[in-house]
Amino acid sequence: MGWIVAVIAVVAAVAAATRSYGSARSEQLAVTHAELTERQLKAAEARTAALVDEIRQLAHKRIPAVAVALSHPSAQVPGLREAAEVDGDSARLLTEAVQAARTAVIEERQRVDAAARAAMRGTSAKIQSLLNQSQQLLHELQHEYDDPRILQLDFRNELALRRTQSTAVLCDAWPGLARQNSPLVEIVLGAQSRVAGYERIKVANHLREERLALVARAAEPLAIALAELLANATAYSHPDTDVTVTLQQSGGRGAFLVVDDAGIGMDEDALDRARALLAGRSEVLLTELGDPPQTGFAVVGRLVVQYGFHCHIEASPFGGMRTILRVPAHLLTVLKEDRTLSALAPTPVSAHPAAAEPDAPAPPAQDPPETAAAEPAGLPSRRRRAPRPAAVASAAPAADPAAGQVSRTPEQAESSWAALQQGTLNGRSVAGRAPAPHSDGHDHLDDQDDQGDDET
């Protein structure tokens, strides 16, 4: 019997130990589960806090930075602050929210810009029509009256017309003026007349074909583009320096208009932006042109795309900038012999076979124009501004006026106008009529504030 009692006691002890072990294990599992639950809760709270911080940064920093970066590409757009605390789906959704905001801002800017272009296009057309009517009236007054102030009004009207044309072109409008096939050298002179400080612009004609002309549809756009380049060159260079326009003709690539100035130049960032605008590959919004808008290069880029020109800008050997405007061969033609060129058009400079030195010295200022015409075609030549001596003028052959024709500078044209005014005054005095108010014959056009738009 004793062994039975012992066995029962052992079984009871084992059962008690088993129950105790199970109870302890259950308690351990409960503690472990509680700790795991607490850790998971803390991790969820951390992820929630990180996601809230990311959403706050999205609203306060990332989306505004995206809007700023559209106008200033160098601006930095911040990314996720706590990428490790945000799971993949949340990070992806936050990135999609940034892209959606960027797309919405771009679409809204394009819509506003299109509305602004439409408004400016209509306004520019009306202003341009009024300026053309004023120009026609001023031309009629010039034939009826001899007041040199009419020339001043005409020139200021021309400056306003150029600004209006540039605005219209930038807003996808037609230039507003139709021409016939026009000599390339006369287009250059026309662009020169639209720029304040025109007397500083010197034209060097190195064309092999004197009657090389531009087809009608591209004549006025080329004049607008060249006027914008000349406006920048004169506005951003010293008033005592010249701006040289060189006309060159190549075999199958068309003609080149090279504008050189001795201005302040451009840094690398400004030069890269200028080249991008002149290429015209992407549409430029009006809001991206600054305040006040710098429209010159953007206008040229728009014309480059529409009419097939090519424009390149680089550092000039004269210390400023050199802009090369290429006219493709399919836009060029040759005028018939019965077409008379402008008296102000410079005659082509004959090339010399031995003239291959780019640094050949320029002829002295006192040499007659016939000597200057034989100078080699190297660097752009500069015509002297002093009046031609009477002895040289009398020595010119009289049998062939076209062959002996000398180009007239703006100063010579101004002197001729002053002489005409003085002769008219003298004639009125002899006839006993009251003379017109005293005028010194000068137009005083140097005080125009026709600033360029793009060089910095």
C-alpha cells in the first residue's frame, strides 16, 4: 500500500509542477505580447508623426518650392525629411502629390499666359495701326514743312513702332508690315534707323553680290530681329564706342550679319540663357522674362523658329559680345538691274586675294573712301565720320555716277538736311518773308532711352 501512496504523491507533485510551469509560461507570453504590442504602438505613432511632418513639409515647403523652381531653375526643391519612417506607399503618394501640384501650376501659368498674350496681341495691333498712320502723316508733313523737329517726331514714332512690333511678335502675332523683295543692305539700314544711338552703328558691306536681297515674306522679320540685336549692342556698350555690322556672303549657306560691340559682356549663366532664348526651341512664358520684361532675345528666338534664321552669340574680340545672324540661302534672291539701291547703302568692300591676315591694320581716317574700298575683308571695317574733302569729291569720275557713288553716313545726311534748312531760310529772307524759327539742323536723337533687353 505504501508504494501506491508514493506513486500518487509523485503524480500529484508532477501535476502541480506542470500546472505551475504552464501558469508561468502563460504569464511570460502575456508579458511578451504586451511588450510587442507596446513596441508596435510606439512604431505606429512614430510613423504617424513622421507622415504628419512630411505632409506639413509638403504643404509649407515642397509645393511652394516647386512653384518657385518653375521660374528659377536653380532653386532647390526639398525631398522627404524622414524617408526611413515613411513606408513605400506613403512616399510614393507624397511624390505624386508634388508632381500633381507642379502640373497644376504649369497648366495655370500657361492659361494665364495665353490670356495675357491674347490681350497684348489685340492691343499691339491697334497701337501699331495708329503708329503707322502717324508715320504716314509725318512723312507728308516732311514734304510740306521744313521744321527739323518733324524728323525727331518721326524717329521717336519709329522707336515706339519697333517696341510694339516686338511685343506683337512675342505674342505670336504677324509683324504687321508687308514688303517686296528687299536688298539685304537696305534691311540693315532700316534696322539701324529703328535704334537710338544709330550714329554709332557702322555698316561694313562685304557682300560679293551688291543686289543680294531677301524674299518678301522674311524681309520685315529680319529687320525686327536685327533691330533688337542692335538695340542691345548700343544700350550695353559705351556711348563713345562703335557697333559694327558686317554683311558677309557664303557659298551655299546664305548670308551672315555679324554684330560686334565693345560692351560689358555677359557671364556664363546669362550667356547660356541667351543662347537658349535665341535658339527658340521652347516656348517662353511672359512671366519668365523678368520685371521689367527682357524681350529682345526672346523675340529673335521666336523669329528664328518661324522663318528659319539662325542666331548665335559669343564673346567679341572687341571686348563685348558678337552676335551672328545667319539668313539661309532659300530666303535670298538677287534683284534685277532696274532696281535702284538706296543712296545711303554702302558699296561692297572688294576682297583682296592677299588679305588673309585677320589683324590687318585699318586704313587711316584721312584716306578717301576709294582707298578704304580696297581694304582686305578681314575684321569689320569702320568708316570715318568726318566729311569728305572737297578735293577728293571733285576728283571723282563724273561719267559713271553709279560707279563713283559714295555711301552717306547719318552725319552726312544730317549735314545735308541742315544745309537745306539754311538755304530755305535764306530764300525766305530774300523774298521778304518771315523766317522760320531758328534751328541748328540737329535732331538731338542721342537722348533716347531705348535700352536693350537682355545683355547683363
